Amino acid sequence: MLFSIQAQQSDNVTLNIILRPIQTITVNPLQKTVDLIYDSVDKYEQGDSSRQTEHLEIFSSGGFAVQVSGTSFEMDGDIKIIADPVQPNPTYSFTSVDLNQTPTDLIIGGRGGRQKFNVTYDNSGGANKYFDKEYKTYTSEITYTITAR
């Protein structure tokens, strides 16, 4: 009687690639404070602005929205927040935002990716600031939030 012994010669494994939504946003650590300094007649009459290059860096695994909000100023006048991409990308849209306490869409991305954005803080609409009795510094804590879309 002949016996045949066969060893198992193959087996299977299932590989799953699981994509979960991820969004991150980082403010350039060298630009955590932005100053608009009113130190000339022109600035008092026309306002001031500051363009921060590569100010925000985002990563998103899919469509996203970046919203901006800020704590209240004790002064009149509008601060506009304006973003634009460091590298052009037609899948992003931008809105100039009047800074307020309500989170407002600044950047909308139709698809994911890694991107850096320049941001301009513009106070030209809030010109004509005059002091009553003392010089002051007006401060707002600005928050950027990224969410999936």
C-alpha cells in the first residue's frame, strides 16, 4: 500500500487598505504674531496690511474647508483675511473674510492634498484710527480650523 503525503503548498491573506479622513492645519511657527504698526500719516489715513508668505500649511485626505474666526477687537474698522495658494491649484476656492467671532469659510478644497497658503491681514478698510489719550495695542486671537467636506 502506497501512501501519498502532500504538504500544503499555498495559502491566502487578505490585505485591506483602509483610508480614513485626516485633516491637519499648521500656522508657520515663525509667524505666530502679526503686527500692523501705525507709524506714519499714510498708514493712519489708508490703513495697513501684512502679507505672511507660507503662513498656513494644510493636509487633507479629501475635500476640506478652512475657516477663520477671531476674538473681538475693542476698535472700529474691518480686518480682512485673504488667502492664496503658494502653488496654484484650480481645485481650491477662496473668500476674502471680514474677521469676526463666527467661523467663516476662507479656503475650500474640492479634493485632498498638501498645500501651503499665503495669508494677508488687511486693515485698509479700518483706516483713520486716532487715539483719545493713550497709545494702545489692540489684539485678536485668530483661529484657523480645517474640517472635512
